[in-house]
Amino acid sequence: VFLTNKNILNMIDKAKLQIGENSYEFPLIEGTENEIAIDIKTLRGVTDGVITIDAGYKNTGACQSAITFLDGEKGILRYRGYSIEELAEKADFLEVAYLLIFGELPSKEELQKFHEDIKENSIVDDDVRKILDAFPKSAHPMGVLSSLTSALTAFNPSNDKINNIDYERTKKSLYDNIVKVLGKIPVLVSWTYRKKLGLPLEYGDNSLGYVENILKMMFKKPNEDYVPNQVIITALNKLLILHADHEQNCSTSTVRIVGSSHAGLFASISSGISALWGPLHGGANQAVLEMLEAIREDGGDTKKYMAKAKDKNDPFRLMGFGHRVYKNFDPRAKIIKVAAYEVLNDLGIDDPILEIAKSLEKEALSDAYFVDRKLYPNVDFYSGIIYRAMGIPVEMFTVMFALGRLPGWIGHWCEMRLRKEPIGRPRQIYTGETYRVFKSISQR
């Protein structure tokens, strides 16, 4: 009999666990999209210490969240119920940030106030410049950004005050936290970029939109007027929206678990930036571009590298294909592929890397090996090409990812704090030595 999740809950509302002769029942929880979970929070108490083990938490729900819905089998991604396709096509990044954080799309007046408050909180203390100056130019931008974000805690000592008793005070404190983060971190991103290139540090222009202002802070050349490019603005707006949240990924889970100790927003986001740094997470688009460059330098024979990717004994791995969650086409990849073509066409760039990327994609989509395994291009496959065309160094790609992910991190931190979630404390199964008698150094 074919049973859907809905059928299951209609028939039963508990899951049974049998351990030896003992049987235990645990309630089932249903999400709004008919997702089913077994609630095992009482497991250790009723089973004398028995726990579950799930390396990487691939089958473990750490929280209930109303922010993002992701169905990897069907290739669906929605923020607060809105499809990623509609948001990328019609929305402004700041609208999406407001949606993720506060739960609803803003009115015109709410969005204007939100933007004004962010601009008012965009000034970074001059002592932060001194910290930035202390880093060598060779420092990786993600390490610099994580450090500077953590340092902002010292310049915003009241940033951590969340009073769950006084709702109005809590609401104001949270809002102050949010606009400070959204105001200051884009400045740190631009400073990190300009430090890398040896350019003077810039502040923004309050007459510009949020995304356009980021571009000006990053790309304004000394003694020259900044000339906005609408194609670039639109592409970056889409990229930031596509990266704004992605459910309980590594960095978002890190932000939530750090915040669960009641660490402040700046400290929690700094931890998220560090988690995002890894090549298995935010560093994937950098890995894609490095792979494409290596193929180009080796003559550009994509068929050769497709064969290597299928050879289990070959260390080569095809980066930018497949996803840990999506078992279908990554919906974000379709959107960003079009944006990549638009940017390169507008800038008049004939990038051989793009031709190699297109060839790899074409071959993968027609090769039974990749089709059967549903190894389709993901969002990282084309995002690096756009950043490269914009003149952003490879080391800065993950920094741009972090900039987009800010609203998601903020939304999850706020949700976790307002719901008074308990401190994160996973268990383990110990596999080390049993009790041993200590011997002094003379006895060893």
C-alpha cells in the first residue's frame, strides 16, 4: 500500500522503539508541508541513557523553523512560503532580508524605514580600521571578515542584551541588533576587498539602494566617479537572494548552536562565517572556478575530465555538480545560469572558462552516468563565473556568499532566541579506552 506522510499521521500518531523486551513509544510531529519527525526528546530519560547516533545529523531535526522550506527531491526552495523563482525575479534583496527576519514582506513605508535605519547604523568605529590594518595583505578575506565581525562585539557592548521578560524591550533590542549587522557587515566586506587590492577604504552613499551601495563601496576607484551598471546590480541582487537562506546547513546550524548559549548576534554570525569558509560549504564556488581553470590550462578537453570524474580510482572530482540536499535540479542554478550569460554579454567578456562550463554541463546532462545519479549543476557552478566577470578575486567569493547569507543567519538567530530554545548539547558514543590506572613518569 502506498502511504504518504499525511496517510501515516492519519493512521498512527506514535512511533514504537523496541530494545530487547522493552517497547517505547514516541510522538510524531508534522510540519506544514507534511514532513514527519519522531520526537525523541525524552529518549534518554525513559530508556536509561540510550541515545541515537547520526553522524553529520543528516537524519536529525535540530529545531522546528518557519523560515525556509526545502524539498530536495522536487527541487523546491521557498522563503516563508514564497518561491525562490518569484523572489529572484521580482524582489529586492532588502525585501527578502525583511521577509526572512520578520516573517512577512514589508510595506513601502516599512522597507523605507528599514533601509534608513540600516544606513544610520553603517558607520564602523575607526579602531576597527586599525584591526584591519594589522592583517597582512596575504590574509584570507574570510578569516579577516570573521575576525572583524567578532571584533564588532567590543564596539557594541549592549548588542547582546535580549530580555525575554519585557517583550517590547526585547523587540527593540533585536531590531537594533539586526540593523547594525546589516549596516556594518557590508562595510567590512568592502573594506576586506579593498584591503586585498591595496585600495583606500570607502564608506557608502546614502542616496543609493542597498545592493548598489555595496557595489560602490567595493568598486569605486580613487579620483573617479562611480558609474552604476544595472545589469551588474540586478545580477548581484539575484545572487544575494539565492544565497539568503538554505534551511539547516552547516553555517546556519552553527549560528543557531552558538546563539543557543546566548552568545550575541555578532559573535554568532562570526562563527557562521567561519563555518561557511570550508570548501565543502561556501568555498564550493571557488573550487569550481579553480577546477575550470585547471581544465583550461590542460587544454580544455572536457570529455577527458568527464571520464576522469567517472573513474573511481581517479582523484579528480567534478565540482559544482550535485548537492547534498537536492536530488533534482538545483532551482537556484537555473536562475543564476541566465544571469551569468547576461553579465558576460553586457560586459563584452568572452571568457573561455564559461565555454568549458557550458561544455561540462551539456555533457553531464546527456551522460547516463550523471543523469542516473541526478548530478546536475548547482548554484556554485555559475556564481563564481559572475563574480570573476565583476572583477572579484577568487578568495573573495565566499565573502560574497556570507554577505548574501546574513538575513538567513539573522532570522534563525532571532527565531531561536525568541522561542527560548535550549542550549545545543549533542551526545556521543564513547569509543576510547576504558578505565586505566595512572602511572607516574618514573613508572612508565
